Amino acid sequence: MRSKVGPEHLRDFERRRSLRFVLPRQEDIVLFAEGTQYNGKLEDVSIGGAKLRLTGDLPASGTFRLEHETAGVIEGTCMWHDGQCVGVSFPLTDPALTLISLCLRQGVPSSTNAA
């Protein structure tokens, strides 16, 4: 039996296949989850997602808010976390596109694709 793949699955598939750009100068980022502020660094970025390293352990949380000095506020979803490292996904809103653009200008393509 063939399984049907909808547009949302194709977007996720394409996002995972997109290049990640490792930042030579990590960007400061603030993440708000469950009413708590976590300071951290943006380590790499891809289209619609990023990897963050936070100063504290993030509790299991689905949604969050990112704040970046230049890009502004970005709403998103935690896709995975391992201690202080967090993989996030976000819709391609104007602030998210601004953040991606800033990072792509300074980023170095990684040899691996986004997870």
C-alpha cells in the first residue's frame, strides 16, 4: 500500500535536506520557554531551523519564543534537545528570514545537512 505524503511532509523533508551554515561568530540569542529566559548562542542555521547552545538546561517544552537583537521575535518549536543544545524549527516569518539572512552572510556551509 502506498503512503500519501502531504505538502507539510515535503516541507519538513526539504528543510532536513537544506544546507546548514555554521557561524564563525556565534550570534547571541535569548529563548523564552515556560516563562523562563535562557541566554545562548546560535551555532548554526538552515532554512526554517537552527541549533542553539543555551547557558542552562531547557525543560521539555514544545513551543518557545526566540529574541535576537537585530531580527526581533521569532515563535517556534523545539524539535530536539540534549542538555544545553537545542534544535529548533520556525516558520519563515519576516523576523525568521531576517535572522537567516544575517547568518547566511557570515556562515560557512557545513558538510552535513540539517537534522
